[in-house]
Amino acid sequence: MKATVEPQEGNKVKLSITIDSDEFEQQIDAAFKRIAREVRIPGFRPGKAPRKLLEARIGTEAARGEALEHAIPEYYAEAVQEHDVDVIASPDIDVTAGQEEGDVSFDAVVEVRPVVTVGGYESLRVTIESPEVSDDEIDERIDRLRESFGTLEDVERPAQTGDSVTIDIAGARDGEDIDGLVAEDYLYEVGSGTVVPELDEQLAAAKVGDTITFTADHPDPDEDPVDFTVSVKSIKEKVLPEADDEFAAEASEFETIAELRADLANRMGMVKKVQSQMQLQQKTAEALAALVDLEPPEALVNQEVSQRIEDLAMRLQAQGMGLEQYLATTGQDQEAFVGELKETAGQGVLVDLALRAVVTAESIEIDDDELEAEYAAVAERVGQTTAKVRKQLERNGQVSAVRSDLSKRKALEWLIEQVELVDEEGNVIDRASLEVEPPSSDDADEGVTEEDDE
């Protein structure tokens, strides 16, 4: 077999492949053997009729046609592998010679993965949220904790937003009470909007002993308006404990508010660092993709969409749910769902192309030790031996794909170390501040109780 590759317009190449008649004769002979298993010749068991007899009965045209149909995809795949053509779609094949006799020739025009350049990737600037925990963030967390320990106390003033009022409420239409809209001694938080918006408006500035009447739309939009009568019986405000040592001892395992704040700062800091690391990776990939001056090829986008749908379907299946059921449960329209997937898949394709460009530009390679480590990691995830994983990948011709994925991962890690990292205020972020320190042995011991020891 001889094959040549010629670039074409539209990010395509043409593979011109020729198989001499002697080589193709083996394919014709194999075709006759397959035909022999399907036809019935008196005196011969299926598959045992000699070729000359079959030629006399059905001629060579049928066998040659069957050989062409069967062998051309194999020759095409061999040529793609031989010339390392990175195809991304199915080929358009045109047999140009050999349909009846002689050497066989065919052309295969196929779309290939575009090769892009990404100028300026060495000086990317990435903005992420600061990994530092501010005093305001700690104050907010403590205030939420204080809210849970708040108490309601009677006040002798008009109601305000945030107060809890005890009311008798009755919703009626034409003088008849409506089920579900009548309650006595109902504790209601002003401003919560859990009944009708007009109730909050009417209760603002109301005093104990006031009776309020108003008309409002029914909570169910299909129902007619409702006449409400509301009697205010008490007004209470939530009183929060002071953020002091006494509060810290009651609300936590710490004796002082300083210790509580320090613990919150540590816990919140670890979360923010992990979030910042994820942001750094995502924002770096996005910034790199923005350097690609190319629309993502539809073939690659469709492949990415199919892969994401397949991955989602597998995760849903593990939970006993189908994709249609998932869409119905989440209230998503299938067309809109696929459209959103296409948008994110397009971004993923650009990231992939850009990372490949960085791999080439920086001559990033994967050595055998790194490849072996990946085999071991895959083996651990799937519960197989490293040797078995390696053998399967080699047999399926996936080793080059694994190397490619590792090189892109390595390129992204290199980029993350190169980008200028700033927070939303433009302040430079020290990468060391993103590192999460492992818990000390003392911290681990603090989490062990007597019950755990038992």
C-alpha cells in the first residue's frame, strides 16, 4: 500500500491511497471465503466451496465489490496511522481505480484537528478572588451564628422589618373565609414575604391592637383576589447575644471569642484556598482559550457534547435515573440543554487546541516514568493491575492519546505557574497563600472523642 497526504481547503486533507493488484488479490480471496459461508453449493458444506467453483457460479465482480467495501476502511485507517493524521470526522471516500480489475486507488478527504498558535500565553494575567479571609467575612459568619442564638423579646413600638409579630389573620372572599388563609396566633416575620407582599407593607409601622384590612392577590395566581383582616397581638424583636467570650463558650467548643474567630479564619481560609486553586485553573484555561482566533470546529464540538452527555448518562444511571427523567425533574428543555452543552463544549475545544499549541511551543514531553505513573493511577481507579491497564491501552491504540492528555495537563500546570495572579482589586497574589497546609497531628487528635477511642 502506498499513501500520500495533501492539504485541502477548509482544514481538510486528502489521503491518496493505492494498493497494487497482487496485494489486493488477498482481499478478494478473503471475500470469496466470506461469500462461501453464505451461499449454498450442493455437495459442499458452508464455507468449503472452492474459489474456482464460486467464480464460475457468481463471477468475480461480486467478490471484488465485497473486498472493496470490506478492505477500504482498513487501508484508510492504516494510512491515517502511518502518516499520523489527526482526523476529527468521518472521511469522504472516492474509489478512483480498481473497481473492476488491476490496482486499487481511492481518495479520502477528511477534516483534521486544526493546529493553532497562541501568541502571548507567556504573559497571561488571571484575576481570582483573594484567598485571604477578611475581618468582615469572619464578622458575617459570627453574626449568622449569633442569629441562631437570638431570642425574641416584646417591644413597645411599631413593627419594623425583621420583627416577629403574633397575628390573627383571615383571608375571605364575599364574606366567606378561605381554607388555608385563616390562622390564629400566627408568628410572622415582617419582611419575609411568605404570605402576600401586601401583608409586609401593611404590618410596617403597625402597633399592638391594630386591626388591618386590605385586598391582595391570592397566592395562587389562578384564584381571585382575597380580602384580608389582620389583628396585631404582639410585636417582638430578635435580640442577638454579644459576640464575647460568654457567647463563644455557649456557641462553640472555644472559651474565648478570639479563639472562635481564629478557628473560623482557619476553616474559612482552607475553603477559600481550595476555591482559589480551582478558579486559578479555570481562569487560566479561559484566558488561554481567548488567545485562539478560530471558531471551534463543529465536528470537535459535537464530539465533546456527545462525550459529556454520555458521562452524565452514566452518572445518572448509577443513581437509577435516566436522562429524560433528569431533564423533567430539573425542568430543563432538551433543546436548551443541548444548546448550553454546545456552548461550554465549544470553550472546552478551544482550551484543548490552545494547550496543544503550548505543548508544541514549549516542547513539553511525557517520559516513560510519567506514563507508567498514569497507568498506575488509572489502575487504582478502576480496580485493576497496572499491567492489565497498560496492555488494554496498548491493544486499543490509546497510548498516544494518554500521552497527549498528560502533556496538555503538564502544559496547564506550567501555565498556572507562569500567569500573573491578581485579586479583584488588582493586588498581586502570592501563590504560597494558595497552599493548603495538611492538618497537624495535634489537630487530628482534637477531633477524636472518647467514643471514637472505644
